[in-house]
Amino acid sequence: MLSTGPEIWKQTEGRVTHFVASGSTGGTVSGTAKYLKEKNPNVFVLMPDPVGSIFYHYFKTGAIPENGSCSYQVEGVGEDHLVKALDFSLIDDMVQFGDQDAFSTARRLAREEGIFGGGTGGANVWAALRLAERITEPATIVTIIPDSGVKYLSKLYNDEWMKEKNFTL
């Protein structure tokens, strides 16, 4: 809320209509959403969550599932327990993604746009693209690529690792 939200508001000149960010501790998505919604309560906040995390199920049902496994490969998002910094009341919708979605999008961003981010950024961009497909009115969608791909050179940017984990290239 102290820096990311104001930065987004300023850089979009207040035109942001949608904010997309996954969460683990929930600090970034909640703090940014709080700031943006204070500026414009109509800003739509979408949170992608990996299959295997409990956040999606909890958001949709209000129940804490017992099968949260954190069995996904994407790092830095999702959890198998509720976290205190994640304010679900600020989230308008959640969408589940798979590792393949996140990794393919991250690799595409690096290849096509020169944006070298991790799997979390790939998941966020994947969700933003899905959101853009269903919006019919003019919109300004903002998302975050929170880390560099450097620490993933031996994982999602390694073709052999991707093949070993049965991901398509």
C-alpha cells in the first residue's frame, strides 16, 4: 500500500481498471488492492492461485480445505494454510492456474518481450491475458512480475528440467 499502489496509480494516471496479482503472504496483492480501491472502488482485483493451494477454494466457499498440498512447482505463491496479510475482502475474483500456464507464459515473455521473470510473473501475466479475453469494455489491466528469472535458470528456463517434469516447451 505504501509504494506499489501509488506507483500504479501515478503511472496509469488513475486509469487502472483491473489489478492482477497472486499471493503467498498476501501483502502485495492486499496492500496494492487496498490503495487502488480507496482511489477507485471499482478497480477489479483478480488473484491467480496455483492448483494445490487452498486460497482459491477458501475464497470460493469460505471453507478451509484439508487437501492443500502445495504440490505445484511454481514458487512464491499459494499456501497450504491461511495467512494473516491476505485480505480476501479486497479480492473480487480468483482463478486457478497450473504450472504449465505459469512457466509457458514466463518463457514466452522472455522470448517475445525480453521480460525475464519467474513463474509467479508468468502466472500473473497468464491470468491478465485470460482476463483481457473476457473484458468487452475499454480497460487498463495492471499486473506484477515480482522477480527476475535468474534464480530459475536451472528450472523453468532449463529445457531438460521442463522435460523431466513433463512440461511442454
